[in-house]
Amino acid sequence: MGMNMKSITLSFVLLLYVSIGTAQSSDGVFDVTTYGAKPNADITQILEKAWKDACASPIQSKLIIPKETYTLGVITMLGPCKSPIDIVVQGTIMAPVDITGDGWIQFRYVDKISLTGGGVFDGQGQKAWASNDCHKNPKCARIPMSLKFSFVKDSIVRDITSKDSKNFHVNILGCKNLTFDHVTINAPGNSINSDGIHMGRCDGVNIINSVIGTGDDCISLGDGSRQVTVTNVTCGPGHGISVGSLGQYLVEEPVAGLYVKNCKLIGTTNGLRIKTWPASPATGSVTDMHYEDITLVDVQNPIIVDQEYCPYNKCNRKIPSKIKISKVSFKNIRGSSGTAVAVKLLCSADYPCEDVQLSDIDITYTGREGPVVSECSNVKPVVTGIQKPLICPS
Ligand SMILES: *[C@@H]1O[C@H](CO)[C@@H](O)[C@H](O)[C@H]1NC(C)=O
Ligand SMILES: *[C@@H]1O[C@H](CO)[C@@H](O)[C@H](O)[C@H]1NC(C)=O
């Protein structure tokens, strides 16, 4: 009797072990097709299940979405996970047209993940752009960003495309050491509020070898962005590479450390921009912003520090910004401007810009309002090398 019980218990334990073993994939490979994913069908629940299993895997795992087209609803891939996860997206993942909320695909509290595979995230944003009235309707429905990385550490996104996002393509919050390499972002120039990569309160973001064309900022740094490098990125259409806007809210962390190198801006409405609101409710700072080896093709406002940023006239322009901008350099910035004012440095009267350097600025403008000029206030930059236009002549 006792013997019998033991062997029954043993075989039960064995059975349990075997069934857990298959569900969790002993080799650490989790392919959505083995969970029943069918081409052109919705995989939301399937991916939730596969993510859960990958996240629980004691060994480094691979989560595979093969080269098919799938629909995916709102999903959060939540950590912390037991081991690193490589998410390989080879196919095209389509967002439903009508979802609302904060984010479509969210990664939260994970570290050591990679998102690779050459796949495409298609936000299907056309309808959302057409109905976006959030600049005038405070009760507008929330429009989800495509890919959100919140509190993600030591991770990389490589060979991935984001297309037609309803709102921002990529939003990064509270992350540390996050790299975007060979990322393609595309949406039409008139797609509203579709920032390419927006970040805030993060330390160590690298955006390299990427091509971003969209309807808003290609890259934007919100408050608390630190140590950000942008190298070999092409931007356009879009609103350029922006810091800010800052100085709109009471609690904002400093922005410190932006290194933009070897980038190209094509037909954008701004180039290299730092923007802060007048009448800011609190003091703040932007420091160590460095731009080098930048090519411009028909860029409006190629170099623009604008401390009088006030869209829709939602502020009191008479009160200067309280954001202090310092240690900013522009080196070897060349190409063509779409406006006569190629260099605009409008700093705060109460907190003038400090330690601003420009060298080898060679910008042409061939339009009617020429010649090419600069416009400056509350700044005394150190200028060396080529000066086209003449920078802040007194
Ligand atoms: C940053 O993350 C990458 C990718 O996971 C990793 O290889 C690298 O070691 C991390 N760097 C630091 C300083 O932790
Ligand atoms: C720059 O980025 C482009 C686009 O991804 C890529 O094709 C090219 O190889 C990169 N250049 C270098 C030097 O890595």
C-alpha cells in the first residue's frame, strides 16, 4: 500500500515535471506558432502566454514572431523576468485601428532584453491622425503610442521598423542603457503628434544608424534625459531633433548630456532645437548639448534655441523662461536652409545662455528673403571658423 502510494506520487510528480517542461520549452525557444498563432489572426492572448513563459524561463530565451502578418491588441510585457529575453520579430504586427489608451505595446520593468528580427510594427494611425483634436479638446480620447519602454535597463532594439504610429512611435521613460540601432521609423509628414523617439527621465540612450521620417520631432528629449547619444541618424520629414519643450510644468528634472554626431536632416521644419516656455513655473536647466558634423538639406530653422516657445499662444510671452541653458556647442554644421534665419539663439532675459560655442557653420539660403542671417538675444557665443551666416554680430 505504502509502496503503491509512493510510486503513484512519483509518477504524478514526473508527469507534472514533463508537462511544465514542454510548456516552458526546455531549450528556451518560444515561438508564437507553437502557441497556435495563425497568419493574419489576432495574437494578443498568444503573445501574452508566450511572454509569460519566456519571462519565467530560468535560461536566456528567444521569443519568436515569424515572418507572417499578425494583428495584436494592447499588450504589456511586464517584468522583472528570470533571464534575458531575445524577442525576434520577423513579421508584420498590425495594431487595431480603434484602440485607445496610453500605449499599444509596452515593455515595463525588464532588463537585458533585445528586440530584433527585421519586423515591422504598423500602428495603422491614419484614422487617429484625422480625428486628433487634443490640442483644443482637453477631453479627447487618449491615443496610444506604439512602443513604450518604461523602466527598461541594459537593452537593445535593432533592425526594427515602426510605421504609421497613432501617436509617438517610441516612448522611453525611466530607462537606463537602452540602444536603438538600425531602426526605421516612418509616417507621413502630416501625421499629427507622431514623434519618432521621445524620452524622459532616462540615463544612457543611444540612437544610432537609424532613419526617421515622421510628422513631429524625429527625436525629442523631455525632462530628466541624461547622457543621450545620436549618431548616424537621418531625420526627415519631421520637426528635427529637439530638446524640450521644457518649463511648462512645476516639477521637471534637468536635461544633461546630448551628443548628436554625424547626422543628416532633410526637409525638416526645424533642425537642432532646444525649446523652453516663457513664464515657466519653476527653474530648470539644460546643459551639455553638443552637435557635430551635421548635414542639412533644405531645413527650416536649422539651429534654433527658442526660449519663447509658446504654441497656440498658451502662455505669457512677457515673462522670461526660468530654464538655464549652458554648455552648448555646434560644430561643422553644413548645408541648406529653407529660411533666411539659419541660426536663431533666443535665450531668456532672466537666465541668459552661457558657454555657447559655434564653429564652422556653413549654411546657405537661396530663397527670396535672403541673405542668410542669425538672430540672437541674451547670448554671447564664442564663434570660430566659418561663419555663414555671421553669428550674432553686434
Ligand atoms: C548596456 O546594455 C547592453 C545590452 O544589453 C550591454 O551589452 C552592456 O554591457 C550594457 N552596458 C553597461 C555599461 O551596463
Ligand atoms: C549609418 O546608418 C545607415 C542606416 O541605417 C547604415 O546603412 C550605414 O551603414 C550606417 N553607417 C555606418 C558607418 O555605420
